[in-house]
Amino acid sequence: MALLSFNTHSKHKRDTPVKLISLNASPFARKVRILILELGLQNSVVIQDPGAVTPASNNELLNKVNPLGLVPALELENGENIYDSLIICDYLNHFAGGLLFPNDPEQRIQALALHSLANSMLDLAVSLRYETALRPAELRWQTWIDHQKEKIERGLDSLEKRCPSFNSSPLIGEISVACS
Ligand SMILES: N[C@@H](CCC(=O)N[C@@H](CS)C(=O)NCC(=O)O)C(=O)O
């Protein structure tokens, strides 16, 4: 597969940087930026701000890299693009020979489950933000807003219970919790 044509077990960095389309305000993009720092990939990834990105507008620069118009998105030098923050993180971790996604199946599923909880809370919070900040006030749906908030609160309770099992050296799950 062209995307993974490099040696995934290599510790060597690429010569040509890849480009991350990222917004400072995006918690999903922040997760990728933290991972880049943790993996020491700063010299391999160029970060580009695409300008305004909202569900109520088009950003042509971003749409070229991710047809879904969501940040973050990663543009590779071979013309292929990768999107969804988890997939970008997995790809970069592989590329750097990192261990932020554990190899051990048991630890891997634990890390991904924690990521999933925190990331789904982000999905809820970001859509809630769009509903309350972007949608015209007369079109807002209070019942939906209340239920989104309740889901996030249940998520926070669940995170609190899981705290004692967090890794002191952060893996993809802990990074996702931090961004949430
Ligand atoms: N599942 C995606 C979510 C990305 C996402 O929702 N990004 C927001 C910014 S925080 C976005 O691009 N929103 C624009 C839109 O909804 O059109 C990921 O993990 O990368």
C-alpha cells in the first residue's frame, strides 16, 4: 500500500516533511501536535493553519486534503492524504517507531478504549459548541443540548474512575484525555 511504503519499523526520519493541516483551537489537532512533540517529529512535519474552518463554511485548502473538511488532516509527499486524528496519530507513531500505541494487544485495547472515551467526549463537546455558538438562537434544540451535556458529564465521571489506572508516561489514551 502506497501510504505505508516506508519502513514502518524504522527509527529514521524522512527527508521530506509531511504537512499537517491544523488549527490551534482544535482539540483533535492538538492531540496530533502533542504526539509529534512526544515522538520528536518536529523536523519531519510542517504545520499549516488553513484559516477559518466551521461546519457552516467551506475551506478549499482543507477540502483538498480532507474531502470531509475536518481538521486535522495530513498531506504526504507522495500525494496521499490521511485524516481523522486517531489514524494520523497511529500513522506517525508507526513512522517514528514510537510506542504511544502499545504493541501488546491487551495494553493496546486499553489505550484505544481510553482514547475512544475521551475523543467521543470531544466530538460531543465540539458539536455542542457549534450548536450554541454558531447555530442561530431561534433554531437551537434545547433537549439535544441538555442530552449532549449529560453525556459529557457521564464521560467525565467515567474518566475520574479510571484516573488511577492512567499511565504516568502518557500513551495515546492519556494524550486524548489531556486534549479533552
Ligand atoms: N473525528 C475527527 C473530528 C475532527 C473535527 O471535528 N474537527 C473540527 C475542528 S475541532 C472541524 O474540523 N470542524 C469543521 C466542521 O465540522 O465542518 C478527528 O478526530 O479528526
